[in-house]
Amino acid sequence: MIEIEQRHLDIPITDVFGWLIDHEYRGQLLRDGRWEPLETFDVGRDQLASVDRPRSAAYLNAFLFTPAEESWSAPT
């Protein structure tokens, strides 16, 4: 599990995700107490729109990356 925030990066957050995916990790994000596929993340909607309120429920920064070959998935 890792916290990733665009506001602390000098590169696009998608570059970080891409690096992890290229190294055979599968990503999920925590939204409203549930894990969702990383593909549902939109940096504009999920971080930049709430950058002045990083503690709000709309600001998403918790990500889980697991080895792609493992069958583990987060509980829904």
C-alpha cells in the first residue's frame, strides 16, 4: 500500500503508475472504503479538484499494488 499524490510529484502521476505496471504490479485505489481498479482513477477528479482539501473523502491518495501474477484481490 502506498500514498501517491500528484501535488508532491514533478512528473505525471500516471508515470508512477506506469512504472509499477511495467514492473508487473496491478493497482487498485481506495474509494469510499472500497478497493477499485486503478483504471477508475482520474487525477483531475480524484486529486486536483480537491487539492486544497486533501483530507476530504473526494481526495484519493491510497493505492495498493500487488504482483500481477498473484490471484489476491482486495475485499470489496
